[in-house]
Amino acid sequence: MKEAEIWVNKGIDFVVEYGPKIIGAILIYLIGSWVIKKIMGASKKVLAKGSYDLSLQRFLINLASWALKVLLIIIVISTLGVDVTTFAAVIAAAGLAIGLALQGSLGNFAGGVLIMIFKPYQIGDLIEAQGVLGVVKEIEIFTTKLVTPQNKLAIVPNGAMGNGNIINYTAEGKMRVDITIGVGYDENIKKTKDVLLEVLTSNPKVLEDPAPSVNVSELGDSSVNFAVRPYCKPEDYWSVYFDTMEGCKLALDKAGIEIPYPHQVEIHKKVS
């Protein structure tokens, strides 16, 4: 009985000494989380009203959210009676060890900062980087999310994005569509150019400036190849590409201009 009483007394002492601190820490965490949520909501509205880039808005919101959450955790730990200076020293030592172990993550964070500073791309841009082609959906602290033409979500580390080659198809606002059309050697070059150019100029999605062009690019083994070069907005690329391919075939057929293709000739041997 005495041993049981000792444990009960210790339990009561623990509750009396640490109970208010634990309750206070829980309340501080709940209230702090609510306050952070409100601050983030207000910050989003303020940034949205300003002339800030959407990519920068989301990056700053994510960064501020993480910073406030870390601060809240430190306050909660301090409320529990843990010495914050000692805790900070432990955090610093652990941070060094974690930093060495997570060099890649730190590199991704640095890459995200560089992307925000130099802005090689922003949300909505069509880019090609690290072997991935897609539209930028979101720029986060550590990664960039791209939506590919196949509607797949590609997540690329910012470290690689910040240090690698990036092709931004949207930055100039115009893209050139490269198509090669071949016709027979017996066909009239000028007539063929006029027919193909008519296909380009009649397409409302093909830009007038720069002007579309059709030129002989190669004298192939069995065809005269024409470089068909319309310009369009990045978002119209595939539409212009497919429309041009189909339009050129129909227009050449209508004009009686032959597109060479392999012919199979059957040889019948007469057995005498």
C-alpha cells in the first residue's frame, strides 16, 4: 500500500507541477495554429492585391508558414519549461548534422530562392527542363511542379532547376512550329510553295508577325522537302501543328501535287 501511495503522490505532484504547463502548451499550440492560419490568409489577400508575381506569392507564403510554425514550436517547448537557449544550442548542433545529411534538400531550397530572384520561369509558363516538358503549375520551396502535355504531374527538384538548362517557350510569347513536307521531283516548286503558304495564312492561329514561311530545305532521295514554318502562341502550338499537317495534305491533294511514298510493284513471272 505504501508503494502504491508513493506512486499516487508522485502522480499528483507531476500533475500539479506540469499539468498547467502541458495545458498551457496545448492551448498555445491550438491558438497559435489558428493565428498562423489567419495570418497566412491575410497575407495571401495582401499579396494578391499587390502587383506581385503569382510564383513569388506562393513561395513567400510557404516560407512564412514554415517560419511561423517553427517559432510556434519553440514557444510551446519554452512553455513546457525547457530552457530555450539550451534547446537552441541543441537545435544548432542538430541542424549542422541534419544539414550535412540533407545537402540535397538545402540545395533545392537555395535553388528555389534563385528561381524567385532571377525568375527564369513563372506559373503558367511552358518550359522544358531536366528532360521534362510541361506547364509550370506551382513553384514551392523545394520543388517545381509541371503538368506535361499528357496531363501528368512532374515534380522536379529546384536544385536541379536552378543549376540546369531551362528552355522557356512562353517568355517571348511566340513559338515557331517546324514541319517538313516532301513533294515529288516533277512538281512545280513555286506552285507548291504558294499552296503550302496559303494553308498557313488561312489559319487564324498562325501569327502574322513573324510571318510564316515556306522554303526548300533539302533535295532528298525521292522528294523535294519544304521547311514549313508558322509562328503561333505557345498555348496554340499543338493545334497549329496538327492543323498544318492535315491542311497541307488536303491542299496538296486538291492541287494535284504528289507526295511521294513507297510503291510496291508486283512482278508476275510467266512459267512456260
